[in-house]
Amino acid sequence: MLTTLYGQKVRWLADSGAAISVIDESKMPPQVRGKLKRLPVPPGFTIQGATGHIFPLRGRFELQLATNERTFVHPVYVVSGLRAGAILGIDFLARFDASIHARSLQVTFGAAQPLPSDSYSAVTTRQLRVTKETKVPAGRAVTVQAIATAPITTGSLSRLTADREPSSGIS
């Protein structure tokens, strides 16, 4: 998604698998560096990529992202070394009721949802590891049980596979 970030064009990757929205510090326009209000970051918070790499965190800021149709204001983490440049995570996509249209490669948005009063709690996640892979026969119900060692306020189950015929669904 192409936006204007304080006068500079920035292309964002809409990534529903990313828990939070992040931008590489090199994409931040020079005229706003040091001028934006720093937002709180949870104690001990780190940003880890899909490969396990931990990105150096530079801060968290409320950014204004403008498209031709709309301006979005949202808290975004600034990191160093993010090859993708800028990622809109599920925090942004859910808050602005995004629909990703795979065929046309378009993203549309609904009404904005307010942030919780402690705005970083909505994006705090803990790691979820799959310890056993099980094939589920077609037509069988599935219950997934997990034990959280810490509160999970946002998260996703990235992959659930089942043996099934192509036309059947999982209920």
C-alpha cells in the first residue's frame, strides 16, 4: 500500500501474519526525526522477525499515513534493519477493518476502531510453538488446546492443515 508519510512516499506491505506494524528507520522522513512524540513500549519488548532475527528497536511513534482517499493515524514501531521497509501488521489491519482482495491486489478499509486506553496491550503477544503435527481425517471436528504461560492479548494460529477432499470444509 503506497502512502505519504509526512511528505515522503512509503510503500507498506500489508501482512496479516505480523502482529504489529513496523517501519525501518531509513524510511522515516528526515524532517520528522526527533520531532515525533515517543509512545510507551512495554518493558522487555523485542521485535522478532519470522526467521527469528531480533530487530534493534528505535522507538514507538504515532504516525500519520495518508493515501489518496484517507489519512490513518496509528502507533508504529521503528526498527533498524527491516528489509521489507515498512509492514502494516494485524494491529493496523484489524483496527481499520481492512479487507485484502487477493485477485485485484487491493486493500479496502472500513471504520476505525479506537485503541484501548493502554494502547500497547492490544499488540502484546507471546510466542506460540507447535509441538505436535496431527493429520485430521475429513469430516472430523478439531479441538486445539493451548496452555499460555503469559497473557495473550493478540495472536494468530498461522497454519492448520487437515487431510480433506478439496471441496469439503472444516467445521
